[in-house]
Amino acid sequence: MATLGIPQNTINILQKYHFNFQKKWGQNFLVDTHVLEKIMDAAEVTKEDCVVEIGPGIGTMTQYLAERAGEVVAVEIDKNLIPILEDTLSEYQNVTILNEDIMKADLNKIVEEKNQGKPVKIVANLPYYITTPIIMGLFEGKVPLKSITVMVQKEVADRMQVGPGTKDYGALSLAVQYYAKPEVVATVPPNCFIPRPGVGSAVIRLTRYEEPPVRVENEAFMFSLIRASFNQRRKTLANSLSNAQNLSLSREQVISALEKLQLSPTVRGEALTLRQFADLSDLLK
């Protein structure tokens, strides 16, 4: 089978099937064998692994995964791509193609059926408009997973791995770092895709923690606090949290809790570490 990581082979397949890119699904197909190798190395895929690929497109990365993994489940939303995938992956016995929306698919059930419920690896070239909901859905849905290795917009990759006090630090940084250890493994210029995206991309690996790095009594409440803290970045924490309708906290309560943590009453959300948010959450709950 022709390697789709070579641009001409991708073009040939697209022409053969008269394929039209769907803007609504953010379709950009990777055409760079070096980047594909880097993703495989970062994900550390072996024959022991069951890999779930989100948005396989025409099967470019799926071919690489099928060579290395024990089992691959490719979940593709665009029904027009299914006959193409059946063609480009016809040689591989270890690939299952599912025409489903990953946001609605029952991944726990897929993991149960394909890997007896043991943790899987997620590998994907994610559509940029829906990256965050997909990643958060995987973590919050408690899908058994070892790691998520994904191609995302460079700016989003930066946001996932930064610490307090930086302009990119926010609710996404804290959420990702509560569940996993983030590591950017490659930056990828627009010319590695057909069609070219308008932004730079990066490959990030999120290695799932067995236990979160901080203990908190009420995870959901902590994340409500975190979201409220960054809703209006320029506001002090005391104002942001007392203004948040869903929290029903008074300004006095927040300031009193901050003082117990030896934090200034005028501190902003972007100054707090994950540990401090956990402590604040326990005090306010």
C-alpha cells in the first residue's frame, strides 16, 4: 500500500475519490513522514498497545499505527472518508474503523470490547476547533488511558504546559496538569499539511497520572472555582469568585480563605498554583 505520508500519494487518493475537504470538520491531512515518525516515537506504540485514533482522515497515521500497535480503533465522523479508509487500510487485519462522533461515542465501551478495559493510548491529529472539549472529555469521562499524543494548534499546546504567572496560563493548563504530565515533543509548520492550516501546530504528549498530583475533596467544585477565576482575567480572585453566580460565595468568604492561605486579597487567578486552587477549594467548600 502506498504510504500516505508522501504528499503525492495523498493527492492521488483524494483525486481517486473526488474528495472535498469539509471546513466544518477542520480537515487538514498530515503529509510529512518525519513528523509521523516523531508522533509514533512520542506515543511509544508497541504490539502490547491498543490505540484509539481520533479523526484518522484518509488513514495516513493509521497506517503507521497499524504497523506498530497490537490493535487500532479509528474513529471518524465523516462518512465520506469511510470507503477511503477501507481502501487505504485494507491490508491491515488489526484495524477497526468506526464512523462515529468522538464526542458522542461510548469510549469506555470501546475500550472494554477492544482491550478488556485495560488502558489504551490515544493518538490523533485533532481538528483545532474542538481540541479542548475532546481532551477534557477523555479525562473527565474517566476513559482508561495511558497517554494522549496529539497534534494541536501550537498556542493550545503552549497553554497546556505553562505554569502560573504567564499569559497563556489558565483553566486549560490547570485541568490538563491535574490529570496528566504534558510535554511538547515537536513543533510542526503549516506546510506539513494538505490543505495548509493558517496556524502553526505542535505535537504534545499527555501522560496520564495514576493519582492526581494534588488531593482535593471535591474535584468538580475546584474546577468551577478555576473556571470562574479565569472568566475575567483582569479581575482579582475575590471579585471573580464572588461575582460567579454558580458558586454563591461572598467577597468576605473568599478574602478570608485567601488570608488563611497567606495570599493577598488582591491576588489574581493566574498567580495560583494547582495546589493553591485545591487548598482554596477545600476551604471554601
